Amino acid sequence: MSRKQRFLIVVVGLALPALFSIWAPALMNDYLVRVVTVMCINALLVISMGLANGFTGVFSLGHVGFVAVGAYVSGVLSLSDANKASYLPDLPVWIAAIHLGFLPSTIVAGLVCVVLAFLVGAPLMRLSGHFVSVATLGFLIIVNVVLVNSDAYTRGARTFTGVPLQTTLPWAMAWLLLAVVTLARIIYSPKGRAWRAVREDTIAAQALGIDVLPTRLSAFVIGSFFAGVGGSLYGHYLGSFSPASFYFAYTFSLISMLVIGGMRSLTGAVVGVIVVSLLSELLRNLERGFDFGIVSVPPLYGGSQIVLGVIFILIMIFRPSGVMGDLELSLGRIAALLHRGRKETNT
Amino acid sequence: MKLTRRNVAGLAVMAGLAIASSSFSSRLAAADDTIKIGAPFNVTGAQSSVDSPALNGAKLKAKEINDAGGVLGKKIELVIYDTKTDPTVIASTASQLINQDKVPVALGFTDSDAVLALGTIFQTANVPFVTPGATSPKLPEQVGSQMFLACFGDNVQAAAGAEYVLNKLGGKRVYLLRDNTTEYTTLLARYFKEAYEHGGGKIVLADDYKHGDTSFTAQITKLKAFPTKPDVLYVAAQPDDIGVVVKQMRQAGLMQPIVGGDGYDTPLLLSVGGKAANNVYFSTHAFMAEDSTPGIVKFYQAYKAAYNTPPENAFAALGYDTVGLVADAITRAGTTDSAKIRDALAATQGYKGITGSISYSQGSRVPDKTVSIIGVKDDKLFLAAEVTPTWIAKP
């Protein structure tokens, strides 16, 4: 493939989802648009989680902590003045005076998470294996406790509400595409190779002159930026949320998407989100009971969670490294597939 | 494509999905001669012990209305979804109800957080929503003109609780414990404090815990070490915590009356708390028993016949009343137009429900109702008092 062809394919690959996201509201009803929007936000969160968890081998359970920070930071910044006065009367004046639009507040949320990730990561990224999981879990708990107790900024445990509903499908899709392109560029660059080297064998990596701490820290920090952005998107999608929305339940649902799809592949992360989201939506509608004419099934609420759990177990038994493993859907692979297909039809 | 084993498995999955989705769409096409009422409830998850009874009550009333000929000559159909106590699912379901099922009106939930996650979507679409059991009096103001409560607000039940503590239990000093992680419990504690102090009582010690905590040792130790002994313990708790709280307090030797809100109105209080639940009092919407008011008794028997179990709590009756309230509004509106139904709802005066009469006076969308105080004696619930509070904290 020539350079020009390659460029063309990338442009088309980006333009198609972008156009789809703009035209979607005309093609499907609002419910489906919302499902796709949530999928985009979750995909953004899962691929950024995979950066540390999958590619660098730092299995962090604190990702949702950054999502929470992103949601609250952007929420406080973009709340309208009237809502600020009624919901957050004790907000310090200098913060109350700031009012940002959706995009700037989202970027600020991401940057706050970068700073936070740096502070948290500098000590924690020295740890490996299970230790880092437990330590980052501690971070998630700290974030939750701080959110619940800083009444003046977050309304404490009460629902933070009144956030303008500005996360539309094009916004979510745009951020997702930006994240995919950025992360793909980094992961398959020398930097990304260093990440994977650290994951496979720290001692061998050090022998090659790779400094482990900065390498891990960079993955953690970049992932946290997109976690903050995703948090802002999620907050502006729901409009009202509480610290409890960003806790264990959400953590485990993101992790299951990551593991199902394949931790060591960007494509896998996206596939995981699509598979889990579509299955749970489908099952959620099916558990209301249905009528085939021949067989009719009564409503079985909660059945969807059971079926979903069984499917997860089966996937983990038969494909322990996730649906995609460490394979990517790359241009080279598509070309190879097409080539092989042609050869098969020839013979 | 060669038919390898893997491909066969893939095809089977695809075929399954195709069949599933086709059945799904055929479901949607059916039944145009009914009046649809959206009914999202958290049948699974943390809220299930209160939402499931509410849904069962709602289904019972819908069946009774249909057996009696329906509304406007049509049968009513509850479009039920389990929203799994998950805000994302709640938001998706809200838009599914509006855009796919096209319901003109909906009812559901017993928790403020759930209602807030759905509220804005209904408000934007101008579709009225009535909650049977989310008791935050701030909801109508937070969400907007389409939001109605079929139950009293937390400020009313907290005031009733405060008056009961002061007048009947003779409690002048109270220990206040709250779950500081949910809207309902923080508001309830705040309203109680305001009403109780207004009535002349004194909160001697206040403490917090987190929803889902399994050990309350820290709070109990602090309370036992405190020099002033409180007369009464007021605990603002969610349904899934209260059994454990009560049990651990009694084990630590704290035998004072424990008082709380309608979060206690769950079978978990007796099943988890056991003997420890004696001397517990809570404010709720109605007393569910065979020796209650005639309306409740009739409901009690019908519920038992339909579900093989007595009504678990007052939320069952609230679900029942909410369907009646909505059906009544549709009848008075004479149409299934959302705007007309909303106006008819807002004009409701003296709808006779089994949990009390519902009126929305002076543009308020929170009804004035009396509060039932229920006590536990000999491992059984009894109706301790019916209270109409004299002073109520501002929402």
C-alpha cells in the first residue's frame, strides 16, 4: 500500500463514524442514539484504561476515581450561575466566578486529572502486580470519601444535579476518535514498545536502558487525561450524578469490558465495549418476557445479569486473553485478509 | 468461508441475535388499542426491596382498572422496565419509554437519585412523571413542571417523626446517625434536625456512616463513650442497611428506641434485624396489615391473592395509588395527550387513595398527606400513631 492510499483509508475511516454520528439522530430514534453515545463514552474510558492496565501491565483499579474527578470538575465549572447559587451556595467566590463552556470545562477536567495522576502515580507506579491494584483501589476510595465530604464543592453525597445536558453523539464520537488516533500513534511507537517491554519483563527492560517508573507513569498519566475527559462527557450526558455513580459497580463494569475485549489491544477494548453494551441492552429488553407465538416467556427481571455473567465466564474459559487477544484491526491486517480472500477464491 | 467449528458457533450466535431482535420488534408493533403508561422500576439492585413491591402494587391496580372496563374505553398497559439501580440504564430507559414506546405519562421509582437521573429527559420531552415513593420535596423544583410526587415529602415525615419522639416517646435528647452518601438520608436527617430543634429537643451527638457499610463499631463506640446518654436514636438509613444497623446497636447494649423514616419500611428490618428490631419506630405512608383501614385491608387481601405474599411494605400501596392517580388524571383529561394529562394531574383534588387522599394545592406537586408511625413490638409491626405534623421544615 502506498503512503497516499494509507492516508486515504485513515481519512475515510475517521470520516465514516464522524458522519454517522452527525446523521444518526435522523436515522434512529433517540433511545438508540443514547445507547451509541454511552458506548462511545465507555469506549473512551476503556481504551484509556487499557493503556496502563493492558499495555503497561499496571493493573489499576483507580481509573474510575479519575472519571469521578473529571465529572465533578467539569460539572462545577459548567453549571449555570443560577444553578450554582441554588445547589452550591458555599462555593468559594473565585470558583463560583468561573463559568466555562462544555469544551473548555472538559479539557480542564482532563488536565486536572493529569496533575492528579502525576501526584498519585509518582509513588504508586513504583509498585507492581497485585500491590498496584490494591494501592490504586485505595485511590478510588479516597476520591469517593473526599467527594462525599467536600460538601461545598460537590453537594456531598446528595445528587449533583443541574449539569447542562450537552454530551451529544458527535461530541462523544469526536473525543473517541481523537483518543483512538492519539493512543494508536503512541502505542505503536517506540514509547509504546517501551510500555510493553516493561509489562513483559521489568528486569529485561531495565537492561535495555528503559527507566521503569517514568515509562509506567507516562501511560498512567495519559490514560488519566482521557478518563477525566470521559468523566466530563458522562457527567454532561447524565446531568445528575452522585459519588456512588463512580464507584465499584462502574469500575467492575469497565474492567469486564476491557478484559472481555482483550486488554492488550485497542481494537479489543472497543470490541469489548460494543459486545458488553449490546448484549446487556438486548438482554435487558428480552428479560421483560417475549412471545414467539409457539413459546412465550414470562418476565424474568435480573435474568439479563445472570446470562451476561455466564457469557463472561464462557469467554474467559475459551478465550482467556479476551475476544481480540493482542490482535489489532490494522490496515496491514485488512490488506492481508483481502489478499488471502482473493487467493482462496482463485484456488 | 469454511464451516469450521468456530464459524458455526458464530453463526449460531448471529442467528440467535436475529431471532431475538425480530421478536423484539414484533413486540413493539403490537397493541395500539391500549393506553400505555411507562413503569420503570429498580426491580434488581440496591433499591429492589422497595421498588419491587411498588411495581407489584402498580400491576395490581392496573389489573383492577382493566377488569372494571379500563380508562376511556381502552385497557391500560404498564410498560415495565427493570432499571437495575444504575443511572445509565435509567437514562436509556427514560428515552426508550419516550421515543420507542411513546408513553404519554409514566410513573416509577422510590428513590430520589433514580428520579433525578430520569427526570430531565421527561421534562425535556414534556411528558409527565409521577413517583410513588421518592420522597424528596425538592424533586418538583429540581426537575420541573412535569414532576409529581404521590407521597408526602421527607420534610413532612421527618417532622412527624420529630413530634412523635418529643410527645410520645418523651425524648428530649437525640443521637442522630445518618448515611451521608445518599440524597434521601442526608435530607431526612436535616429535616429531622430542624423540626426536632424547633420543637425544643436537643441533638446531643451526630455521626455519619456510608451506604453499604457492614460494621458500625466506630459509631457505636463513640456513642457509648459519650457522657450524655440520649433518650432516642434517630437513624436515617437506606432499606438495605437498616437491619444491620439495628442489630449491631442492640448487640452493643443500646436499647433506646430507634426511630427513622420510610427507608425502614422493608421486610429486611425484621428479617435481618430479628429480635433487635423491637422498640424501633418509623414514619411511613400506610400501615400494611389485616387490621388496618378498610382500603388497606382490601388491598392486603388482593395483593396476597395475586402474589402469594402479603404486601411487603407501604410502597406496594403507593404503587397501587399512583396507578389510580394517573388513571384518574387520564379520565379527567379525556385524552392521552401528555400536556392535558399533566394539567389534569396538577388539578387533582381529593383523589381517594388507600394511603390517604391526594390533592395538589396551590401549584405544589407534593401532596399533603398524613404520616403513619409504625412501631415494632414482639417481632411484629403495629400502628403506633397517625400524625399530621404542626411545623414542617422548608424543602
